[in-house]
Amino acid sequence: MVVRREPPEDELADLGRRLAENLPGGEGYAQTMRDETRRTADELRANPSQIPAALASTCDLELNARDVYGDGDQSPLEDSLDASNPRNAQRLRDVWCTGGDLNQLLATGRVTAFFRYCFAGDAKLVGDFIAAARADPDPDALRNLLERRESQMHVSPLFAVVAGARMRVIFDGRPRDHVECARLLVSAGANVNARDVAGYTPIAMCTNGVKANDDDGDDSLREALKIAILLGEAGADARLANRFAEPPLIACVLAGGFIPGMTILLEFGADPKQESTGNGNVSAYGMVFGSGPMPMKTARALLSADVYKEGGVVGRDVRVHGLTSASAKALNGKVGTVRRLDPVTGKYEVSLHGEEDRIISIAPWKLKLAEEMFGCVVRLKDLTGRSELNGRRGICGTYLRHRGRYEIAVQATNDAPAEKISVKPCNIERLERLSKIGNCAGCGVAASSDEKKPKGSKKKGERAKESAKDDARVKLRYCGRCYTVVYCGDECVKANWNLHKEECAARCANQARINLQRIKESTPRGMSFSTVNMQTHQIDALNEFGEIVASKNESFTVKVQIPLVPPGMGRTLQNGMGAMVYDEKRRLQFHIPANPPFEKEYQQAVEHVESKGLTAMGSAKGVKAYFPARLIDSGKTILIDFHEALTPPAW
């Protein structure tokens, strides 16, 4: 065992004061909670004797004392406005933000030497302790060393490493390396999902985005973010909520949308839709896309990124998209392999295929999984060696990683047979509309090409005959009731009806058909609808009625938003305000009135948005949701399909 002199008493006392003067975690809460927390935390620091009383009302201290090597009491707490409620979570928040008695124990040297060296980031001594425990004949020696809980905050040595990294602790001027200390602990078998007295895990403390010291800039976060990556790779659960029922991702959002922390958590499996049952049933999605006070354009783009739909991204093949600058546009369509996540910037390092010596750093929302093209209908374009194939359609097959190409099953036409070729990603265009139409529900025939024939290529009579033949063969039309399946003719409609009618009735029951002409007529001439966008704090005004430009043949996404009803008030008080509906560019925008003759459609919107939509601050039910819609009856009616809410788009 290495013997080391104790740090000077005044140095430890200074460290204790430094810990006590800062509030790790407090900066992540909304302003009202932050002010209250600081006020009560100051009172607790001034009267440390109150800390045991506050802990006793929210924790089973006897259980914590017995469970020296475990998590102790992890029973859920209530967020209550009643300060006298003994189980009020705010009591424990206040204690947690002060550090409880941990600061005093560190200042007076009343923690184990191993815990203190972990806090100081002394990798040499931490390694020596672990080696000695491994050599100890007691089979539990190593576990006892790694998992022993210290102080009333019930923290293990791994928490000490994270806290020390956040505080940039230095003892005796010796080099510190908290990342290496964390690696030593994890390699030795430390529990990466251990919980402290408030239920926080090490990865949650690493990623919450709160700076322990403003003077340190981002330095206090860099090492913690590197430790978060290490913990995630070791199996840390990014979804574990604390005793306040808050998953780690919500803390990142409350910190103003801390992108590096959010990206790390998403990489290791965090769920943006996981709700905080103790915080108004709100999720990270609800906070970012809801009617909250924080403008988070980048956070919305991150939570909308398709690249996470199959889990972590590192090691996956991805395709670059959405780059707009003149210097970066050439990268769009290129495919590469994600090598690593930079914990500080929150960007991925991608090694481009065919250019193995070139690595680019790119944000997650500028990436898509390369495999997502599989099975989609695509159009060939910009081919030089086989230019006659340009414009032809096909089904995208396997991505050939070693060649950097996709296999395409090119569909037959009247003039050319089907064939298989392999092309670069930049030579295919995904056809979203055709892939959504699908095949005839009766016989399985595919949709025909909707390419316009070049003028003058054939005589008028020949073109007419060919067009009629083509339409008779593959033209598909939607079910006139539900608009969710397509058929090539009446025979297939009749043959498939017994299989489809039950689903058809269910879908129709969850659809609203709104006559746009009646909406327009019910709006007084010259009246303008004005709404405040809570994300941008700008006023969006619509004079009379929005211009309808969407094609009647296409499905598009609309946002449906209902008024936020204060707790305890009935929605009937909101009559007359209606539900707002608009598309991405607000080319189609209107209100569904709550009064006759639209009360049925309004109630449909309320029912589905409240049950399937995103919550807002102060609301336990949804206030906005995104649904597929289409124009029918030659554009006179909009059909909104409430069957299932869509994932919120970045807009």
C-alpha cells in the first residue's frame, strides 16, 4: 500500500468552501425552481442541523445505513406545491444541491482515503488501491472498495470521480486524470448504474450540462462528458430516472438544451418520449416541441434525427444529407462509417467510403442510416456510363459496403426489360410518394411511373394508345372511405373488401373530414387569426384564409394545436378559440371552431391531441400533435388521420 501524506487542512477547508459555494445540478432547473432552491439551500448551509431532518422526511435513513454497498432507499417522491408535505421532492432537491454533509466530510478528512483520491483524480493511487484489493484474499474486498457509499448523500467512488472532474479538483499540485480514474473503476467492475440518495446515476451527473464554476468555462464539463462516453460503452442505462421521476435527458433540456449531453444519451439509448411522471407528465419531446418558454431550434433538430431510430450510431453506415453551404453540398449523398462521437461537440466523426483517409465531423441531424434506402422505390439519375437508365425506377436493395454502392432492381418498362445494377448513393433519388402508395391491396400490382412523356417523342395517336394501356395496367386509386390502401380496379376492391372492411371502419372512425369552403365562409371577411409562437415568441398572423397549395394526391403533415387549459378549468371555457391546424410552411392554415357546425371535428381534435400529443409546461395532457393529412374532393375537403400521431418533425 502506498502511503501518502494528508492534504493540508486549510487546502481541504478551501475545497469544502468551494464545493459549498456552488450548486452542482441547480443550474439545470427553470428560473422559479432555481431561485427557490438557492434560497432554501442557503438556509440549509446556514443551519446544517436541518439537513438530517430534511433527509429523514424523504429517505429511509436506516435502510441507507444498512445498505453500505447498495443504492439504499430509492422510493419515488412527489412534486407537490405543498411545502408541508413530508414527501415533497423539493426537500430532497434542496439537500442534494448543497451536497448535504459531503462537503464537510471532505473538508475535515472524514471520508475514506480511496474515496478522496477518486475525488482528486489521482489515477496512480486509485490504481494502487484497486491492485491491493484484487490481491486481498477476501473475495469481497474489491466489491467493498468499489461500492462503499459515503456520507448521507450515499455516493460511491464513481460519483466521487465525476464530482471531482466537474469541480476540477487539485490536491498537492499533483496531476489529475479523472477520466483515467473512471476507466480504472469501470474496468475493475464498478456499478455504472449506481444511484445516490436522490436516485441520480453517474451518467446523469456527467451529462446534465451544469457548469460547476463559471470561471472554468467549459473545462469543467469536458472531462465529465468523456467519462459519460466511457460509462455508456460500459453499459450505463441512459433511461434510468431519479427519485423525482426525471430521466437524464430531461435534465439536459432543462439546462437550456445541452446538445453534447443530449447526443451522448441518445447514442446510448435514451428515449425522448420517456415521461417524467413527477414533472407534469412531460417528456423531453414535450419540453422541446411543446409550448415551453425555451427556444430550442437545435434541440428540436436533434430529437427529430432519423439516425437514432435503430439505436446507437457509432459503427453504423450513414448517409450525409441536408448540407446547404456551398463548400459542403458536395458531401450530400456520400456514405461512410461513424467512427466515434466527440463528447465535447456532440458531433460524429465519419470516415467516408472510398475516401478512407478523409474523416468529417457532422451533426447527428445531418445523417441518415444508409440502410434506410433498402426496399424503397428510387429513381436513377446522373448516370454517365448508362445514361439511358436515367429516370428509370427501381427497388433499392442491399448496400454493398465494400463497394460503396446500392443494388438496384430496375423495373421493366414498355421499351426495356428489368435488370439489376449497382450504383453510387448520389445516383439514386428516393421517391417518398410512391413508396407510401404501395401496391394494390388486392392483387399486389405496383404503381406505374408518373413521368411525363417527352413532347414530340411519339405521334399523338401513339401516345394516347400507350397512355391508355399503361393506365389500365397499373393506375392505382385509394379506398374512397379511409384513403389508407390502394386498388387497381373494382374487381380487387370487391375481392379484398371482407379483409379490409374492419380496418377501414376503424380508420374512418379516427379521421376528420373538414370542408375548407365552409371554414372559409364561417370566417368573417377581413378577420385575421393571430397566434403567438412560443418557440420563437413571434406573432404568426393569417389574413382571411390560407392559400391551399398542397397537391390533392399527396399526403402531408399537419400540426394540430389545441388551447392550453389551466389546471382545474374545464375545456368548455375555451369555446370559441378552436383548434389550430397548419402545415410546415403555413401555406395551409386555419382554425377548427369549437362551435357549430364544427363541434364534432373540434372534439375529435381535442380527444386525439390530448391522448397522443405533446404536453406543455403546466399541462398533464397533450396540447399539440402531428398527423398525416390529404386534400380530397378536388381539394375542397381536408382529411386528417388521427389514427396515430407522427414523430414531431424538426419544424
